[in-house]
Amino acid sequence: MKLSITLFTCFLMFLVFACSDVDESKSDLTPTQPNPNGDSELALLMREMFDDGMRMKQQLESGDKLEVLAKFEKIHTATATEPEKAASKKFKMYADAYLNMIEQLKVSSPEDTEVLYQGLVKSCMNCHQALCPGPMVRIKKLYLKK
Ligand code: HEC
């Protein structure tokens, strides 16, 4: 009994670390660096996605034309801290929903852009709510304030 509690605690710790909002000081690692204790390809990609979200938010807030970059298709192939998570059906479904939002945003008419942008942030949140709640506090900052 005691052993299983210990194991369970370790498991929880692992989850928390794998999905926690790690501080930026580690972000100088390159994506190709095979560092089992460091940042996974997926984690680095996610940080880029976050930064790109901030960039889009600023464009919208200052009334500039929104530039949508399509460079995050790697979400389907980047290796994750917990590979079984990224291999799950759920992950694939949420990843497709996210990529689909990007596509819609690219072709959106100006009057739909803000609604679609909020939808994009929501698509980040949906996957995180289901698979990786740690970074949600941070992702929320991408929403436009209404
Ligand atoms: C399909 C599911 C999914 C979608 C969609 C998704 N994420 Fe993630 N995200 C994850 C998973 C899983 C991790 C954990 C990655 C790892 O540790 O390998 C993660 C990690 C992160 C992290 C923490 C990275 C770090 O420093 O360790 C941030 C920040 C993040 N995501 C932001 C975003 C933003 C912003 C979006 C939308 C633009 C987004 N995510 C969309 C699944 C998703």
C-alpha cells in the first residue's frame, strides 16, 4: 500500500513537471538537443506558438493587418516529454482543430478576424484542458480583452 502511494506520487510529480509552465531561462536549448531532462521538441514548439500568439495579439490590438504564419504543422511530429500523450487520438484531434483554426484565420475577412483569433486561443485551451493543464494560466493571456 505504502509503495503504491509512493509510486503514485512519483507519477503525479512526473506529470506536473512534464506539463508545468517551465521558466524561460531554459529556452536557450536548441530543439535538436537530445536532452532527456530538458525541453522536448514539442515544448519548444509550444513556446514558439505562444510567442507567435503574442505577436498576433499585438497586431490585432494595435489595429494592424494580421499576419498568420503557418509553421506549426510540426505539432503532429514533434517529440513530446510524454510521447504517449502526443500519440493519442485526443492529441491528434485537438492538434487538427488548432491547425484548422490557423487555416481559417489565414483566409478570414477583416470583420471575422477577432472572433477567429479568440477561437484559435480557445483551441490551445481545449487541448491543454484535456491533456496538459499546467500552461493554461499563461495561454489565457493570449485572449483579447473585450
Ligand atoms: C493538440 C494539443 C495541444 C494544442 C492544440 C496546444 N498545446 Fe501547448 N502543449 C501541449 C502538450 C502535450 C504540452 C507539453 C509538451 C511537452 O512537455 O512535451 C504543451 C506545452 C505547452 C506549453 C509549455 C511549454 C514549456 O515551456 O514547457 C505552452 C506555453 C503551450 N503549450 C502553449 C500553447 C499555445 C499558446 C497553444 C496554441 C497556440 C497550444 N499550446 C496548443 C498540447 C497542446
